[in-house]
Amino acid sequence: MRVTSEDLRAAEDDEPFDHLQEWVKENRLVAIDVIENYDNYIELPNKHEINEYAMVENFCLTVSDQSKQESLSRVIGGKGVFRRFKDKLIDLELEDQWNEAL
């Protein structure tokens, strides 16, 4: 479940939530638990903290088959890199290795 900043602010302010829709109540209860048990949770990185291209580039370097490594490395430049990379993973039967690396 994803807890938003809005849920956390409302939970910190002890705003009443009995009148809210059921799914909003669930989010608020989780937000309260996050505040009360902060050490039990981890914050996921935001979109600015993840460098997808570096992940792709690093994966290419881990492929032990030199031919496959070169083939992958050739497709990771320019526009459409992620689509070409995914297609090449499928062609080279490396999807499972990629998923395990994530």
C-alpha cells in the first residue's frame, strides 16, 4: 500500500476520518501506523533518485557472454533505449537474469 504525504500530514494532525470513504480510512490507518512505527518501514526512492539508464548500463556489463554483452550495449544509446533494451533482452533470452538483477 502506498502512503501519500497528504495521508501522513492528516495522520500527524489527528484529523477525524470516520466520515471518509473506506479506502481513505484504510490509508489513514496505515499512515498512523507508519508514524507510530516508523522504524518498521522503508521509504522507496522517488523518480529523481533512480537512474534507470545506469541500471541498464550496469546490467549490460554483468552479462558474461561477450557476444550478448556487446549486442545489448549496442542498443542502449539514443531515443527509445528502454524499448530496444527490453526487446533485445527477449531476443537474447536474458529477461530472467534482468529481473533477478532488479
